[in-house]
Amino acid sequence: MNVLITGTSNGIGKAIAIKFLNCGHTVFGIDRLASAIDNASYTHYVGDIFRDELPKLPPVEVLINNAGVQNSGEDIDINLKGSIRITEAYAMQKSIRSVLFIASASALTGAEFPEYAASKGGMVSYMKSTALRIAEYGATANSLSPGGVLTDLNRHIIDDPKLWQAVMNETLLPKWATTQEIAEWAYFVTVINQSMTAQDILIDNGEAAKSNFIW
């Protein structure tokens, strides 16, 4: 299938791209930065999903909106408006089979930078709108809301023993997800899944469910 993934230069987006390539799909990536992915089935476009001209592509069958920034002053523009722009450009056509949004646990809890949380909450709401509109093509739209993920973006927490322990104290399963695990979720939801749509999946190792009962 033709798969379009945004934010493929590193982290979750890169892991998802590699997963799809390993499964034999043709992958197109869009990112502000260059990509180190070296595969004949991968084409990379350098660009800003909110501002720059979007590339002309063959009909996209799977679209994964992953590109995002955090506490940048551009969170609403890139994370939400950029994802809307990409989806309207590539998903509203009869070849589409699945659309996935990489949101965040903060879309549920609000417990992060205000504009970031708002951008991800808006993404989940827009996902439901997308699901309503692409149902006529027999396609699904869903979102993943990861909590902590082991990426370079979170290196300041991972490498600080005090910060890391404080986070682990708030997590039922004292760990964070790997980018490869999120990629497996993404593949399942977009390729294997045929019946779930308009749903958000929280993958946070139980952080939102943490409850200290005092009696």
C-alpha cells in the first residue's frame, strides 16, 4: 500500500516508517528535517506541513499524522492545523483505507504544556470528524495517545535520575513505551484492524489510572 507518514526524521515517526517498510509497503515521509532512512521504497520530502506546498503523491491508502512540536509557540499550528491540512489534502478520496493520528495522553488529562495539550485534544476531536467523513470509503480513522515514550525529545527526563523516579512513581507499570512498540500499535490499527473507528487508544503504562487510595 501507499503510506504517508509525517514527522519521519526521528522518534515515533521514523519507527513507524521502518515498520511499514519492513512489511513491504511503499512509504512517503514529510518532515522539516532530512531523513536517514535508506530504503528503495521510501521517498522523503523536506517541508513544513502547515506552511509549505505539499507534494503531489499517488493515491494514499494509509495516512499517519505524526509530525508535532512541543511548547514551541507553534503547537496549535503544526500539531493540529498541520494535521488537518494533511488529512484534507490526502485522505478525502476513495483509495483511503485508514487514517491515524498520533495524539498524546495529555489530550485526555490536560497535564502538559497548555497549547500542546490543546493541540492534541483538538486532534482527537478532529479524528472523529475524519472517521465520519471517510466511512463512505469503508475506511477507518483512529488515534493513539501515548504517555511517556523513550525518544530523544524526552532525554532530559530519561537521563535525570530524580525526574525519572518522579515519573515512575506516577506510573502503574514503571516504564515508558519504546518507539517500536508504538509502531506496532500503529500498524495494527491501520492495517490489521478493519472494524474499530473513531476511537482513541491510551498507551501510557497506567499513568492516567494511577490512584492512591487513602482511608
